[in-house]
Amino acid sequence: MSDYKLLIDGKLVDGASTMEVVNPATEQVLAICPRGSEQQMDQAVKAAKAAFPAWSRRKVEERRAMLMTLADRIEARQEELARLLTEEQGKPIAEATAEIIYSGAFIRSMASLDLQVKTLEDNETRRVEVHRLPLGVVGAIIPWNFPVLLLTFKVPAALIAGNTVVIKPAPTTPLTSLRLGEIMAEIFPPGVVNIVTDQNDLGAYLTQHPDVAKISFTGSSATGKKVMAAAASTLKRITLELGGNDAAIVLPGADPETVAPGIFGGAFMNAGQVCLAIKRAYVHESIYDQVVDRLAALANAAVVDSGLHQGTTIGPLQNRMQYEKIKDYLEVARKDGRIVAGGEVEDRPGYFIRPTIVADIDDTSRLVAEEQFGPVLPVVKYADPEDALKRANASPWGLGGSVWGSDRQKAREIALQMETGTAWINKHLDFGPNIPFGGAKQSGLGVELAEEGLAEFTQVHVINEAL
Ligand code: NAD
């Protein structure tokens, strides 16, 4: 038996079986968690389908009020939810608290949006209006790096537009979402929101389910391609937020003292497990050594420890698979470059790896060419900014990128040519619910957040009347 429950058709229920959730800072079992079955996923989809007609016809103000209540209740339980998030995900408590606070803010912001009817023509011969209809049942599939925040990228937008939802959390971080499920059960009518956990085996089932109208997926590019293929069977709508290999380009003339902390923060937040983290830095040869030295000093000063400990700046990797993957990248770093800070695995239980700065490495190394998704940053030297841009763009991914320097015009010129969903200037990782977020190339399909993201939870419905 578990203290946690699935949410199906308004009821908090046990899973068909159970699974263990591990605390990545201790490698001890944190909780026994319910594990859903295909039959329970069917029940959830059926409940969401049954709830859709009444929910979609409800006044938008009523749907909004419920979402605002959800934000209130999450904020009221901020401390407890943040602690649980740190325990299951690993991130420092300050980052977990920020995630919970942002989640409340994202819910409020998305719930405040309204898709107005647009009148295209109104003349002697015809009146043409564009309405937006909800789609039906939305499957929301979430990864393990921001289990709560990424849920709020999807669920409020789906609900305010009039859809109903089945949420499938990541297998290694389901607990905070299940606590949110308890809160949601008190607010929403039965079936409007459902949460079913799995052991990496129900995502595929949900994506091919004939009664699901849309899949909103965040995760790796490899899984995203499977989602796209599965969605084809019933022409489901899909939004895919996938992997990235964000480049930061540091221009000649940039001040290493100000640039290095910005790059460090953009690369090592959440132990580097951020889709939009800086995953490779291209630094001009004139300031290369200073920037590398500064980054190394910041890495050496980082406090790597349990996220619950006061003062920790970098927690453990989230799960064993990711930990093993990053250990492999440390080998690559040793072979292909020069490790100037970090490089070691901490000799203690938990998936701890010190922030690692790798100099004298080039684009042919796997550490530069692939998405490492961990605390290992390659710093590549370049001579010509146009060449750095070409190398930044020579990637199958295109999530984000940034340009750093004091010459604003040159920085803008480079940013405008980055083949990415977002290009920042003198910062990285700045986003918000009013800013559309999506990836170019193999980093995704469609966008989330803002009005553009909300529109993706709807179908265009044209009313064209003869006058
Ligand atoms: P993942 O693709 O392994 O898993 C993501 C989710 O998909 C999990 O809930 C998983 O259970 C589920 N899943 C597994 N197989 C599935 C299938 N066949 N069909 C449908 N769903 C399936 O990704 P992950 O390892 O949890 O997350 C890390 C990746 O996510 C990184 O590549 C990262 O860049 C990316 N990410 C992207 C964004 C973004 O917004 N672009 C945000 C966070 C993470």
C-alpha cells in the first residue's frame, strides 16, 4: 500500500501494482508509489472523454476560477511540496521552492488568457469569424527534470481552452505530481484531470490511444519521434518539447568577470539537467583563458551535496541511468579535452558529480556534439564569430542559444541568425508564461506558453455566414 494515489475519474485510487521511488541523494527508497496499468489508463481516458462535453461548455470564467484555486492551494503548500520535490528530484531546496512558486505563477498566467473570436470580415456579402474549439482529451507526458513546472506548461492551457487531461508523470519523479492530484481532486469535476503513473510503459499506450485527441509531450528527441509516429494512427495533434544542445557564443571584447557567472548559471542549474541549459560554450581566443579560469573557479566553489542541505548549489543527478551516462561523458572529456575543474564522482552514496569544465576540446568530440544533460560543460575556442555561429548552427537540435558581449549590435546580428526557438543576448534560461517557447529542428514541434501555446490546444473553427 502507498500513501500516494492515482487520480482517475475524480477518485484517488491505488495503482494496479506498486513501484519504488528512489531519493537520488541517498539511493534509498523514498516512497512506495502506485503504478498504473493499461486498464487504469483506459479508465482515465474514458473518464476524461466523458467529462469533456460538460467541461468544454462551461463558462471560461468558471474554468479560470478553478485554476486560480489550484494556484492558491499549491502556494499554500509550497514548503511541503518543495521538500518532496527535492527529495524525489534531487535539486537544491531553493531551486525546488522556485519551481513551486513559478508553477503557481504559470497557472495564473495561462488561466488568465482568453482566445477571443476573431472577425475577419463583416460586410454586405458575408461575415467570417474564427473561433477556437477545444480538442477533447489531452495526454500530458512529463519528464523528470522539472516534474511540476513542466506540468504547468501544459495542464492550465489545456484546461482553460476546454479540454480534459490525462497526466503521465516520469517514472522516477511521480510523487509531487500525485500530491498535486490530491489537490486537483478537491477542485475539478470528476474526469477533468486524471493522473496515471507508470514504469516507462504507459506513455506509448497513451500516445496510440484512439480516444486521445492531442499529446503534449516533453522529453527526449528519441522518444518524441516515437510519439510522432504513434500519433499518426489517429492524426492526433502533437506538441513536442524535446532535447537541445544550446550553444553560448562569447564574443571578443566580452568581460570574462561578468560573462563567466552568467554562463556557469546557465549551464549548471539543476545539475545541468535542463533542456535549455548551455551545453557548449564557444569562447573567442582573445579571452578564452580568462573565461576558462573564471568558470573553473566557479566550479571549484560549488557546493555539491544533498538538495536538502543548507548552502547546496548543485544536487545529485536525478537517476542512476543519467548518472551512468554522465560518468561516460567524463571519460570522453578526459580523452578529448583537458579537465580544468571537477571530473570526479563523489565517493559517497547518491548520484553526485562535481561540476566539470572541459577546455581544449572541439566539435568532433561527443561531449560537444551530443546533449550531455548533466554537469559537464565543454568550452571550445574559436577565432571568427561567423565560424562560431556556423558551428553552433551545425546541430540537429535548435532549442535555445545565447550570445555574450559588450558590442550589442554584433550580438544582435549573431542572435538573429541562430537557428533556435529562443536566442538570448547576455543571458540564458530566461523564460516566462507570456513568452512562447519551442524548439527549431529536432528540438521540437509547435510551442508552449503564451497565446501561441494556448492556441495549440484548440482547433480552428470558421463560421462563414452569407449576408
Ligand atoms: P524521456 O523521453 O525518456 O521521457 C519523457 C517522458 O516520456 C517520460 O514520462 C517517459 O515515461 C515517457 N515515455 C517513455 N517512452 C515513451 C513512449 N514510447 N511514448 C510516449 N512517452 C514515453 O525523457 P527524460 O529522460 O525523462 O527527459 C530528459 C529529456 O527531456 C532531455 O532530452 C531534455 O532535453 C528533454 N527536455 C526537454 C524539455 C523542453 O521543453 N524542450 C524540457 C525538459 C526536458
